[in-house]
Amino acid sequence: MVVQRVAVIGAGPSGLTSVKACLDEGLEPMCFESSHDIGGLWRYKVREDVKPGRANVYQSVVINSSKEMMAFSDFPPLPELPNNMHHTEVLKYLRLYAHKFNLLPYIYFQTTVTSVTQAADFTGTGRWIVETETVDSQRATHVFDAVLVCTGHFSVPHLPLKDFPGIESFPGRYFHSWDYCNPTGLEDKTVVVIGFGNSGSDLAVDISRVANRVYLSTRTGAWVTCRVGPKGIPADIAWITRTGALMQKLFPSWSNRMFEKKMNEMYDHQLYGLKPKHSFLAQIPVVNDNLASQIISGRVRMKPNIKEFRESNVIFTDGSIVENVDVVVFATGYKHSFPFLQLRSAYMLHLYRNVFPAALSPPTLAVVGFISGAGSINPAAELQARWATRIFKGLVSLPKQEDMMKAIEKEPGMFSGSGHNSLQVDFIPYMDSLAHEIGVHPNVLTLCLKDPILALEVFTGPCTSYQYRLTGPGRWSGSRNAILTQMDRVREPFRTRMVPGPETSSLSQQNVIISSIICIYRKYVF
């Protein structure tokens, strides 16, 4: 079986890095994008341009991950870009990435993939029949040696109306968060937002600036963190480190206590009606910088789950009632859907490491970017694409089918087709597991002997994607410099008003973090 031509479905971040991974391995990618531009989720669309089956963001959205943590491994972001970028700036970064590596010639815009089926000789060749249709209704059939599915998981809204008795009697307007662009039209309205994830909290805050009152309904509550970390640096820069990951592995209970203590120091989650039943590390926290200020000012009020609707009145499970509700927003997540993928059974979508269908042989189809975690999807998707293309080339092998199925059942972070957290992965361990498969995992002990300054940054600094270009296939000569200068790029966008005085260096910042961890460790463990 020889793989040469690869279909890439979708030109968002996962699709772009998949095209590049194909080129890096000498494969011939052909990327199909249903819209007229790259960017996927990060290309904002006004309401009239929002089409079914496409991802969408709202006008005010700012990325939760900082620029260094969401960067691709051989393309550091511009120093002047803000640390947590607006969606327009994320799209700018993706455009620069596409132009830098000349990816655009391989993308066929306004071309929708309508069907992906196994060829008649699939067992021997692993080939796929891909049918497409252009915006002007031109249909075509292609044969590919392999397929990379990069459509994400924010395209098909989940609208569970059956779970809300009486919704049919509601005289007002209701819609899914997928349809939301901005708060225009919600001025002076009474709004109920259902769902307390990142989208639900963002929309509640956004709408509360113009609405009469916003009620945010949650079944379970959530831990809420913000983008700003210790001393004002991005929170993920401070906390997503190999040092932190090791502490979580060795002392999980202590780590939970530490994080929950930090969250409650910002504001008491029980007092604010936010506290969940689960521990901090059990689920991905909500990232929101403004929710607490909107709660303390009364612009947003937390409520439990909804029991029923009685026309314009909403009754909650605690017996409280909100009368004369005008608008209901369902921030209730998305369905896992690949409507174009014609597999013999749904069982085929049990994904090993959230990438390869375990029941599919030969392994010539992979899903990229179909994950979530306490970190950016981009670097993880890039590793998925690098791994998948090396599998296609025959340079790396998958385990036996029965071993993959056992791993799927055993590991909570591996997609098994169902469950609220089926896409959730443990960020650093997940990326390291892929890096080991590719042969690009950084060896900190070896670095300590050869390059101790770099080793210190790798182990105690932010776990950025550049670490996976230090060695092995795809090694990039600029990776060391990218790692050692990452804190310079973090500081650069703050230099809009220069204040005289000493600056904290990258290494001294690490010492502050390490000292804090040691102090807390001594206090709570001993």
C-alpha cells in the first residue's frame, strides 16, 4: 500500500497544519473548503453569511489560549500581537502561516465534500472515493490514498428542546449560541442563557451590557478562571508547564486543593453561585475575565437548571421564577457529526487517541482537531497531523486493533463516540504521547547535560509547541531560539507605555513560579 494523494477536509487551523504536514512528508494534499476563505471557526461571519454545517464565532470573541500557547511549532507569532488575540488577529496569524508555507495553492475553496466512501479495493489499497460539489453545483469524484478530516466539532448545534418542558408555549425568541453574532436586538430585554460553558458565560456577559437583565442557568456549575495569571502574565503561560504537569501527576489531591484555593481567592465560587460538584481537575474550567464583575453588579444572575417554561415565565428547579422573559439562548454545545463520512457502522468512529478509527484497516483515514482540553487545540492538532501522515507513509505503525480498543475503553481522553467529556484530553500528557510516536519528544535529562539553559526553560517554562521541533523528524533549527525568546514575545505587546524600572527576566519569572509551588507544597503536603 503506497499513500501519495491525501484529501484534507476543511481549511481551518487543523486543515492548514494538516496540509503542511502532508507537504513535509512528501505527500500530495488536496484541501476542500466549503467557504470562500481559510480560518474555519476563526473567520467571523455576519449573520446573513452563517451557513448550516459551518463553525461560527461571535463578534466580540477573544481566544482563551495565549498566542505562544496556541502557536504552531515552527511559526512563532509576531511579537506585537496581543497575548490573547481577538478573532481577527487569530485569522491574521493563520493567514501569515498559510502564506509562509505556501499552503493556499492546495486549497479548493467553495467546494463541499458530500461523500467519503471506501473504494471497492479498499482492503488492499486503503483508497477512498471523495465526492465534492462546488458553489455553482459542479460535482466531481476523486480517488485518494488517504483522508484527513479537519472539520472540528463546532458546526452542528445541539438544541435539546425535549429537555425543557413547555418550550413550545414560549412566545418569545429562542436560538442556539451558534446563531449569535452580537447583542444587537437584545437591548432592554430579559434574557435567559442556558449552559455554563465558555460560550454560555461569554454570551451572558456580552448580552448583559445592553439587556435589562441576564440569567445564566447551569445544571452543574463550573470552576471559573481568567486569562490573566500571576503578575499579569497570561494564565496558561504560568500554569501549563511540565513542572505543573508533574506535580499534578505526583500529587493530584494537593494540586486540586491548590487550584481550587486559587480560584476562590479571586472570588468565592459558592458565594457567587458558581461552585460545581466536581473537582477542578475533573473538567475543563470556564475561562472568563468579566463574569464576576457582571454578577457583582447584578447584570448577570446565576440560576440552577430549568424545570419548565410556562409561556413567558421560566421556572427553575429551586422553585424560583423569572417572569416576562423575552429571549432564551441555548449554549448547549454541539453534536459530533461527520455527515459526509459513509462508514459501514458507527462503531468505526471509535477513535484511537482521538485520531484513528480503531476498527478501520488499513489506517488511511484520520480525524484531526477533534479534541478539547485545558490548552489550545492548535499544537495538539499539529502533532495529530504529523503523526497521521507518518502512519500514512508507513514510517510509524499503529498497535493491534484489540489493543487500540482496550486503550479507548481505558483512557477517558480517547473518543468513544459518546459522553459529555469524550473529547477531553489531558493536554501535556496527550501531546507527549503523540510526540513519542513521532519521535519528537524532548528529552529533558539529555538537555540538562547538553544545554542546561534550554532544559530549564523546557521543564519550568510554558509547554509551547516549539519543544516538539527540537529533535527527530521535522526538526526545526529555530526551535531553541523560539523557546528562549517566548517570554520576550509575551512582554512585547505590553510596551505601549514604557515605565522605567527593572524587568523580570524569563528565568526569574520561572523562579517565582517554582518558589510559589514549593511554598504551597510545603504548606499543604507536609
